[in-house]
Amino acid sequence: MLKRYKSIYIATKDDEAEGTQVKQCTEDLFEGDSKKDFNLSYWINPDRGELFFATKVVLLEGATEKTVLPLLAKRLDVFRYEYTLIDCGSKDNIPLYVKLMNKFSIPYVAMYDRDHQAHKGPDAVSSVDTSTQKIENEIDADIGSSIVLENDIEEELGLPNGGSSKPYVALNHITSDDFEVSPQMVEKIRAIYDSQA
């Protein structure tokens, strides 16, 4: 899909006085790093392609976040259908999506894990800090922002260890009768769904 990205035009008309606005990426999107270029073009499939039609894009690390975030936003009465949630596949893929959002001037928020769990050694923490910095370096504050989970979504929501079925475990956890959303998570969800795109 992205081979012909320069032919993608996003036309919006938010107000009569300004008229129709057209966004297009005429710059080079791919850097010549074949692995990164492949990842970007591979991960833009029909499901993720809806980001081009969103009012705002929420970039997420994985399936667990994509499963629970809309439900929690609906519970808090802040959910917006015109926002698109994208499972980027991992923290390391988020900078690729941020770069794409910047090129097309699509408003976004990148939500990712800090990943400083107590069991991680200094090398692991250093590695995740490098990944974090790559995300932050790509963010254009005029177009997007970031929200950082303290360690990960599981810890933020008080989830039990779900193993390979984390989204299912998370869904059951947040829909249980005794689940309460923490004030810090409420604040983060409200920031993601802030109507200011």
C-alpha cells in the first residue's frame, strides 16, 4: 500500500472560512534502511490504513492496550469514534508510525510503556530507555504527543500475569464487577481522548 504514498491525499474541511485543506507527503518517507522500510510498509494493512481517515490516531504498543483502551474510555464517557487506535506491534515500531503521522500532519498520541519493572537489570533498562528516546525524538509537538505508562499496561491496571493471552485476561479483569480505574489511569485516558486533536 505504501509504495505509492506520494499519491495519497487527505482532504478535510473543518470550517467554511478555511475551506478544504489537503495533506500530502511529498518528501521521502523511506530512509533506505531496508528492515525499517519493510516494517513500515508491511504494518500498514487495511486495518491500520484507517489511520489516514482518523481525526486523531492513538499509537499503541500492542493488542492488550488496543483491547482495553476503548472500553475504559467508554466507561469514562470520553470515547470518540473518529479516533483510530493502532496496534503498532511493539514499542520499537512506534517511531515508524510517528514519522508517518508527522509526514501527513495527522494528529496523534503515542502511548507506550516506561518498562522499568523492578526485575529488570541495568542493561535491560538502558535498552528500553533507548527505545523510549527514539519515540520522543520523532514526536513533533505541533502534531502529536506521548503518554507514558508507569511500567506497562498490566501494572497500571493491576492485571494478573496473562502470558500469551494478555488481551483476554485484561478484558476479563477490567469488566469484572470489582475493577476500579486508578486516578492516574483515568487522567491518561482522558488525555488520550482529549477533544483537542
